[in-house]
Amino acid sequence: MPGPLPTFRPAFPEEFLQRARDTARRKTAPHQAVQRSQLALLLYQEPHLGHAEAGQRVGLSASQVRRWRKRWAAGDFSLADASGRGRKATFSPAGPGPRQGGGL
């Protein structure tokens, strides 16, 4: 028994769909961009598809599909991660730190 229809149904602009088609075909595109492109194209073709079903077809979780669907429905037609997502990159400052054995 299928669940309720998805709440967020983005209306994809043709320009975004063309970029998604191009990205999905590129051999050197990052894997995440290809998955997101495939998701956008799938949701364009089958807008009533559930989160879990769509995610299974493109290799994403239902929560990832929900997040991207919501973002696209709000008008943010991008394939890149939003700033502020995930762990921030860090680097060690130059020189030995207090516990790095610099005094040996």
C-alpha cells in the first residue's frame, strides 16, 4: 500500500534540467553531482514517486531525497551542497604544538 503523495513537488526550470542532463552524462562529474542530477531528472519524470523509491533508484537515502526535494521546491535549483553542511575542514598550525614532542 503506497503512502501519501510527497509534500514537496519542485517545478524544475528547463535550464536546470539541461544542466542535470549534461552532468548525468559526463564521465568526469563527481559522483554526488551525478546522483543529484539523476534524482532531479527522475523527479521531473515521476513527480509522485515516494522518497524511498526515488532514493533506491539513484542510490540515496529517503532523507537525502526529502532534503533535495524540499530545497528544489523552495526554488534553490543547485546540485552543490549548501554552505554550512557537514564537518568543516581543519588544518594544523605550523610548528609543533604543546604536546607534539617538539622538545625532544
